[in-house]
Amino acid sequence: MKIIGFSAGSVGREGNVDRMVRAILEKSGHEVEFVKLADLKYSGCKGCVQLCAKPQVCRLPDDAQPYYQKVKEADAVVIGTPVYFDTITAMAWAFIERFFGYRHVDIPISGKPFVLVVGGALMLDSAVEQLHKVLGMFEVNVLDTVKYLSKVPPCFKCGRHKECEIGGMYHMFGDAAKEVTVTKEMFTRWEDDSEVAAAVAAAAEQLKNI
Ligand SMILES: Cc1cc2nc3c(=O)[nH]c(=O)nc-3n(C[C@H](O)[C@H](O)[C@H](O)COP(=O)(O)O)c2cc1C
């Protein structure tokens, strides 16, 4: 069995979403491949429909292109995304948009087992709903959705929270945000949340049994 996992986690570090996707893959016990979308140069679907219609796989030549054949061949797929602007990231959306290549005459990935991962600082529901909605177009079999609410807004890294009244930190703490000193401990990790750790293990268990 081969499982491929994609994470739209933040560039330049192993964030919570990356580590959740990796953990689910590793705990599944199957042959796995992990792909960090931020490391690839690619775009969303450009509508070159004549290229994908016959092979039923995206043919747009860029870094993402080889992975569409791998998704088709994989026994299961894991997709993880942070929440950006109350929905899935453009990285995840652009990647999934090109699943359009599979939607000609029939859907070769119909019924394929998928596990979804969503991580956000404040709100998860709209992104989870959006991810389910777009993948529903491809009739995949969503075995499980693992969610992690980190309470880590990007402001913890940006360094300007003491002068900001529009960011996630101000939203969370109000005026008190301006007095907060961001410490290492405030960067929560899913591994320290027993419910999320159990959800990760349960998702991996589902994949173990495919
Ligand atoms: C551009 C941007 C927009 C964001 N918008 C939201 C949001 O609307 N809701 C939310 O809960 N978190 C939001 N966040 C916070 C991210 O979801 C959070 O940092 C994410 O969990 C990071 O995941 P990672 O650690 O796996 O990279 C946003 C972050 C960025 C960079």
C-alpha cells in the first residue's frame, strides 16, 4: 500500500499541519511520501482542458504536475491545510483545483480514501466545510478529518503586535495584546494536546486498515 500526503503548512519550518500530516503517514505503517506544497512552484488550474481530458490527469507543466499521477496511483491520500482568511489556503486550493484533470467522463479517484487535516489559530469550521465541499466534487471517501485549533496567530511571529489593532492577537486579547510578550511556550504544538494526538492516531489507524 502506498499513501501520499500533502501539507500546505507555512514555508520555512515544520508547522503543526506539516507535523500532523507526517505523523498520520508514519503511523499508518504503509509506504508513504510526504510533500510540502510551499516547497513547490505551481499554480492553480489554468483551464487547459484539452490537455487533461484524455489522460484524466493534470498535464500543466510545473513542480506539482508529477504528483497528480501519484495521487491517481496512491491507495490513499492525506491533505492538510492551515486556515487562511477563514478558509483553506490558496496553496491547498490551487493544488486541489487541478484535480479537475480527473473529472472527465468518469472520476478515477472516486472512492479513494482520503484523510484531511486542518489547523488554524482561531476558527476551523468554514475551512473544514470548504475542504469537504471541493473534495466532494471528486467523490473521494473521506475517512477522517483531524482538526487542531492552535491559538497561535501569525502575529506571534510578525513582531508588530504592540502597535496593531487588526490582527489575530488583538482579536484574541483586545488592548491587552499590546502588553503581551510572546514566549516560546505560546507556540502550542498538537503533540501536547491529548485529544488531537488521539485524533491523529485514530486517523492513522483508519489508514492502517485500508
Ligand atoms: C495569511 C494568513 C491568514 C490567516 N487567517 C486565519 C484565519 O482566518 N483564521 C484562523 O483561525 N487562523 C488564521 N491564520 C493562522 C493560521 O491558520 C495558523 O498560523 C496556522 O495554524 C499555521 O499552521 P502551521 O503551523 O501548520 O503552518 C492565518 C495565517 C496567515 C499567515
